[in-house]
Amino acid sequence: EDKVVQSPLSLVVHEGDTVTLNCSYEVTNFRSLLWYKQEKKAPTFLFMLTSSGIEKKSGRLSSILDKKELFSILNITATQTGDSAIYLCAGVTNSGYALNFGKGTSLLVTP
Amino acid sequence: DTGVSQNPRHKITKRGQNVTFRCDPISEHNRLYWYRQTLGQGPEFLTYFQNEAQLEKSRLLSDRFSAERPKGSFSTLEIQRTEQGDSAMYLCASSRTPRTDEYEQYFGPGTRLTVT
């Protein structure tokens, strides 16, 4: 059975800290891994990673995929209170329809 | 707003009643997905449509659940004879048919169902 595991499940940091969120996966016919940010409503898309070792970056957020070790990390530097959210990762297979989500990491950034 | 929209945003119903939710995808997206999310969990896949055809259903989708996308545009998700265990956030997402690496799905705000 396909499995996506995120760690830690929750994290509290101070503004300005750097955080690393982890996602390991076992997905049959794996194609890509996606990261989403979920505040009080719908998940919003952050990154999609398909190739190993290529970092994707957007402002203070960056992410990388290791297809040999079957994991991905999401880094957030110089955290702000607006980064407080649940961060979800999801694997997608070659068929490209169902996203298989982990439980998420709940991040709280305190002032 | 050209994002995915869902109605209603909240629904409270008594056990045993039927409920129906609606999702309007991003207009140029031909794929539409339904997910269910409970507290402390990530979204769980329920079903998806390519245009008007329902191509996959999760085993989570019991006989009490039915989804339609009659003209390949909006979709409805109906739950018959609701149970307390159906209480959850129901999320709709849409995407283009993936080519190369276009797998990202765009989510609506969800319908929060509470069954009392």
C-alpha cells in the first residue's frame, strides 16, 4: 500500500528561525512529489518535484527530492508568522490522478 | 475569481439526511477530483473525472456516495443517509490533463459537513 509520512507532525519556532520539514514516500509507479500549504482553507500549491537533486525555490521556501532515498525536504528560511500553516506533501503516480497525501506538518511561528 | 469554487461552504445535517455539494472547477481544466479531509489528516482521494467520465473511485467511496459531472463542467457529490462518520471537509480540485510534468491540482475552499 502506498504511504507518505511527514515529520515532524508539529513544530513551534520563533520568527527568523529556519525550519526543515521532511517527507518520505513509498508510492508505486512514483512520478512526482508535490508540496502544499494549508491555512484555514484549501491547500495551495507550492512546489512539484520530479527530478532528483534539483532544488526548487520560491522566495524563502525551497524544496528538493531524493528519489534514491525516497524523501523530500521543504526548507523555510527567516520564518515569519504568516508561514504558520499545515504543510502537506503528496505523491503522484504515472497515471497522474490521485494525490496520496501525508498527514501534514503543523508549523507555528511565534513572534 | 477564476479559482475552484465550492458550495455550500458549511453544511450541518441530521443523521440519515441526504446532502449534495457542488464544485465549479477552473474553466479550462478538464480533470476534477474529490477528496475528504478529517482533522489531523491529509486529504484522502475519493474520485476523479476526466471531462464527464468518472474514471476512478476510491474504496472510501461507499454506496451511499455518488458523484456526477454531467456536462464536463461542474460536479456534484451526494451523500445519502448521512452518518456521523461522514463529518469532514470535502475538497474539490481541478487540473489539466497532465502532460510532461503538469500534475499540480488546484483546490477549492471546501465544504465542511457536520452530521449531528
